[in-house]
Amino acid sequence: MELPVIKAIAPVAMIAAAAACGSDSTGPQQSGLAGSYSAYQWVTTGESGQTFQLVIGSTLQITLSDNGSTSGHMHIAASNGNPSADFDLAGTWRQTGNNVNFSQTVDNFLNDVTFTIQPIATGVWDLVGVDDFPGTHIELTLRHGP
């Protein structure tokens, strides 16, 4: 009597095993994340107080491609005695669960921040990164959109 039970369970076990092996943890796992993102909120806090980066002229636009590559540009406006800086955002991105990490060709803080995917509405989401660096706390929200 055990043979019919084994025959019934075998197809279910094979489907479950195939589904478990179907993901690649090194590449984007949710192609819906691909698209253009712009800085929506960007605040840095340091010894000089809070700086609202978008208000003083900083910009960040990044495109996430389905193949795991990134392109875009980041401009950090001069503030608190620091000169302005510009960065090419060519590199890669990787999704792990509900998090996104960037690896940019040019070293910048994006390489060290883990962004959390936060749904806003159907088909709209933010990538929210919060991190501390020596002397600076960064809060950056990237909004998906045209």
C-alpha cells in the first residue's frame, strides 16, 4: 500500500526541487526592479548638521538593467567646505531577497550601502538606503519612475 503514496508524492517533490534550483543568487531575481531611478530623498548628517542634498543641488540618477548592469550619474554639490564631486554610475546591481546592492566601477558610497525594496503602490517602489560612515550618516531614497 505504500507504493501508491510514493507515486503520488514523487511528482510534487520533483516540482518543488526544480523550483528551488531555479534562481541565480548572483543576478537580479526580480526583473521588475529594472528601470530608471532618481534620488527622491537624500539627507546627510554630520558634525555640521543636516544637509538636504537635493535642495543644495545634488542629483543621482541610475538605471538598473535586466542583465544586472547599471548606468547613470551622481553629482554631489559642494557643502560644508567640501568640493563638489561627480561619479559615473557604471557598474552592477544584485538583488538578494528584499535588498539591493550596487558595485560601481568608480569607488563611491553606493558600493557600501544596502538598499531595501519598499513598495509604494502597485508597480511603484523605492530603494531605501540608510548607513553610517565615519562622521556622516546617509539616508537616500531612490524612486523608480520614468
